[in-house]
Amino acid sequence: MPSISAALIEAARTKDSTVDLDEHSNCRSRFSLWRCSGRGCLNFFVEQFYPHHLKMMVLFVIAALHLAYTREFLSTFRAYESLVNQVEYRASPGSDSQGDINLVRFVMIAFVDYKKNLWMTVGAMCASLSTSAIILFFYNSYWSQMSRVTKAVVCVVDMLALLSLPFLLGARLMIATNLTTYIEPSLHAASRLVSTSGFMNELKCSIIARESLPLCSVVLERSIFPVLILKYLIVLCVLTAAYIMLAYLIEYCIRHWFPPSDRDEVMQRARILVETA
């Protein structure tokens, strides 16, 4: 028969192994919980469901600013265009007035480029909004089942549409700088060539400083985007594009280097059912 001391030693050894196993399982459970919580926090910031909501908010801010400035710009553009037509058809092309005519034409070309840039920016915003709407609409139901080629095409179109905004706004910044520099000299040049009474009556302004009326150059400059706002919009678009690209990159790395387990897929389906309910 085994001695009492041998039985006590065996019982202590069994107890120690049980304690070690419990501690090991507790450590694994804490590590799994930390890993799941960390992945949940990371998914909250990099899943396409949340970055595209931020991008839609940025697009709303840009669209609101365009809505505030576009109407006044179109009215001033129409008035200046009629003034340029008078200069083209009524001014006598002489050696003394050729410099004034060229200055008026230069500002008109800048206004036309500004208008083209305005509508191109609106088109880029619509394209970027449509891609975000597609991603958000199909995210909970069909996005995970799409082929990789379809996802890649949607993501590439989305990034191209978003990255075109800072380039277009940068081009408009240069055009706006030229306009603010040459608007006032071009108005004085036009007043030396033709009568500007119709232009001043339409905009309710004066080319020469008067106490009761604002300057026409100030009215024209007020109708275009201020240079400071354009700079802020460029920085905002660049930061948003960087955030979207980072979200795409991190999501790609997670899916290819850390594929989701069966438990993650079950939790994802449960979350989808809760959100769509």
C-alpha cells in the first residue's frame, strides 16, 4: 500500500497542475478578450461603413459652400459677359485701346475657366457621393459577397473621384487669385472703352468709388470662393482621402493576414441582423 506521504505529494502535484491550467486558460481568455476588443475598436475606425459616413459629411460641407456661392457667381458672370460682348462689338480696335481689350478678354477667360472648374467639381462630388452610397447601401447585405474585382473597381473609382477634388480646388485657387488681381483693372479698362451704365445698374454697384454704392470689383470678388476657404477645403479633402486610403489598406491587411474566424463571422452576421432589423 502506498504511504501517506506519497499520497500527499501526488495530491499536491495534481493541485499545482490544475492551478497552472486554470491560470493558463485565464490568460488565454484575457488575451482573446483583449484581441477581440482591440479588433473591434480597430474595425470601428477602419471599416468602410464609418469612413464613408465621414466622407459624406465632408461632401455635404463642400456642397453647402458651393450652393451659397454659385447663385451669386452666375448672376455676376452673366453681367460681366454682357459687358465683354459690348467691348468686343463696339470698341474700336486701335493701338491705344488694344491693351485694355486684352485685359478684359483675359479676365473673361478666367471667369469661363472658373465656371468650368465649378461644374467639374460638382460632377466629381456627385461621383464620389454615388460610390459612397453604393458601398453603404450594400455593406450590410451584399458587400461581403461581392467579388474582389467588383470591390476593387468601386474602390478605385471612389478614390479617383475623391482625389480629383483637391486638384480641382487647387486649380480654382489659382484662377481665383488671378481674378482678384485683375478684376478691378479690367473694369476700369472696360469703362474707358464702352459705357458701363447697364453693367452697374444690373449689379447695383459703381466702378468708381461712391458713398451709396459698393464697388463693382468688390461685388465680383464676393461672388467667387475666397482664397482662404479654398485652402481649407483642399486640406480637408486631402485629409479625408488619406483617411479613406488608410481604411482601405488596413482592411486589406486584416482580411489577408488575419482572416476572420468562425466566431467572428457569427458575430458579424448577428450585428448585421441587429442593424437591419
